[in-house]
Amino acid sequence: DAKTTQPTSMDCAEGRAANLPCNHSTISGNEYVYWYRQIHSQGPQYIIHGLKNNETNEMASLIITEDRKSSTLILPHATLRDTAVYYCIVRVGWNNAGNMLTFGGGTRLMVKP
Amino acid sequence: NAGVTQTPKFRVLKTGQSMTLLCAQDMNHEYMYWYRQDPGMGLRLIHYSVGEGTTAKGEVPDGYNVSRLKKQNFLLGLESAAPSQTSVYFCASNRQGVMNTEAFFGQGTRLTVV
């Protein structure tokens, strides 16, 4: 799986958009970008994933650059409950034996009042 | 719908003791995983299973054994606990499919080995 690089920490004001970047310059054509978050040592929670088109769901938006070497997770209106560690993970899109989630250090997002 | 349930939530062991962590999922998922997370670190895969009766090693399998006798349960065993195994353990599951599916995680088991 391609390696990802994320900032160690970020701050965001409550109510503002939080933009979390991720670099994955060695991503392959068959690899997807996944985002999970972990709130205060709870189990990680799936947020969103995408291949090359921008994606949006009820939690967030995912913007992937045209060359797919980087992406940005956008939380449109951050709340205090969005304070968490956010993990950007790149993996192949299909299930097979050994195709597991590989977690790096993630970005610690602090949403402030 | 309980999702993924881990038992126990907390445990303190003495060095050399053994114990088993239980993970149960009620979503009929084929794939199950055990991760550990040390303070300030990301999750690391210990063992995983792609179906009942099958298991495989992950990134950090030494000192652990697993079993998947029933589809809904995935057990993680520590035969002789060591202080280096002090960690938070997470179980996860997802369903089999052509494309990757969302993984669901339990709330974790906090293990301290003294």
C-alpha cells in the first residue's frame, strides 16, 4: 500500500471548515483513499473513501487532486465533537486476503470554541 | 444492533499470566481483525481472519495467538503476558465483497501488564 503523509496536528475554530491534507505521491492506479477518525481513544470510525472523483457524504467531503498524489478531507462546519485523530489510508479497492487497513500517525485535529 | 463488542474493557495482568480477549460481531461479517495501539501511535495489525476456521499473521503477531471457531467471534490470546504487551487492543470486522467495505471497530480493551 502507498505511504501517506499527514500533518501531526491542526487547529480549527468551531463552526468553520476543517481542511485536513494528505499526501500520497506513490499511490497506484488501483488504490483508493480512505479516511477514518478516532475520538479520544475510542475505536476508529469510517468517514469516507474515494478513487479519483470528489466524494461527499453526511459527514465530510473528500477532494482528490487530478494527479491523485494528494487529497483533502473537509469537515464543512466543525464542532467540538469533531476533535479527534484523523487517519488517511491508501489501499487497493478490492477485498482479498491480507488487504487490511494500515494506520499511520494521523492528524490530531483540535476544534476550539 | 450491537456492532462489534469487545470483552473485557479493562484488565490488569501480572507478567507471565495468560488471558483471552473476546471480540463478537453481529453483522455476519466474514473478515475480522485484531489491532493494538500504543500511546500516541497508530494502530498495528496483530492477526486477522478472512473466515471461520482461518487466521493469519499481521504486522506484530509475536506473543499472541488467535482462533475463529465461530464466524461471529474472534479470540485473541496472550499465553504469557509481558509488560511490552501493555496496550489498547481493538477488534474490527468488515464484510466480504468485490470492493472494500467499511470496517467497524469495537471500543477497545485496555490491558496493563505489571
